[in-house]
Amino acid sequence: MPHVPDAILDQILALQFTVAWAGEGLCEPRRLGWWETDLVDEAGGGDLFARLTPRTRAWASLEAVREAARRVDAKARGKLADPDSVRSLFFLGFEIDEQLGDRLAVLKRDEENPSPAKVLALPLSLDAEFSRDKLTRVLAPAGEEKFAVTPAGRQLKGPMPKEPEVLVRRLAAALVPLAEQYPLPYFQAER
């Protein structure tokens, strides 16, 4: 896998952060409830991160909720016979996932732009009131993605896109319609 440009890594991180934030369930008011966390809101985990990591609190809370989402995603992928052979919103393969981790580390160290909203083009304001309709429009602007429902999740139809930004957009679109539990949209990777 060739090096992915920073601008594309930023797009992927912005979408992952948005889905991870939307998936929280312990917040007030409750959002989607796909993971039992409240790590972003100032009244919840955001307060803890503000005290523990004052300069990077926003990045730290987004990184933590992204990790919670990644773990739920990994558990869902674990229901498949070969979980490493699929690509999902929070598992894009070792090479891309490593580049995303490196990019996040760079963003957190950037002294000039400590706020994620100033650096990344987040598709929704994470400070605004949660709206399922707005989230649906952000995730699937062109309409719902075609998928087959499997015991593990939603397997997308057609060949897996080679461009990481297209892959992530299609995986995010397959989250629509929004479900009560994380629906694990995935592509079977070519061998």
C-alpha cells in the first residue's frame, strides 16, 4: 500500500471521529448507543480529559472514543471466519491503520492547532445537538449503500474500492439505515 496523503488521512479521521462520537450511548441526551461511552462531551469524559491533558483534551477524547469504536468493530469482525480478511470503517488494514495512527500523533503534537475542529473538516459539529437526520445525510449523501445482511454485519456489494477515501465513504454510507446496534459494514478484501 503506498503512502496515503495527509489530506486523505484527515478525511478518514474526521469521518471516524464523527461516527465514534455519534455512536456514544452514555451521554445526555443519548446518541446511537453503539458503545457505552461518554468521552467527548464536556459534561462527561471531556471534563476528565481537560484535567488530565489540558492542551490536547479534544484530541485525547476523540482518540479514546475512536478506540472504543475500534474495539466494538473488532469484536463484531471477530464473528467472521477470517476477521483480518475484511475491511471495515475502523479496520482498513495494517498499512492504512498505521498511517492513521501516525497522522493522529502528528496532529496531537501540533502546537499551533490544538483543536480538531480547526484542523479537520468534521462533517458535523460535535458540540451541536445530535440529530439522526443530519448524521444520515452526512454518512450517505448519495443515498443508502447496497449491502447484504450477514450474521456478522452488512457486507457491501461490488468490488472493494482501492482508494482509501472512497472505501471509507462507502463503509460509512452502509451504516444507513442507522441500527440499534453497530451494524459492522464491511468489504471482503481480495486475496
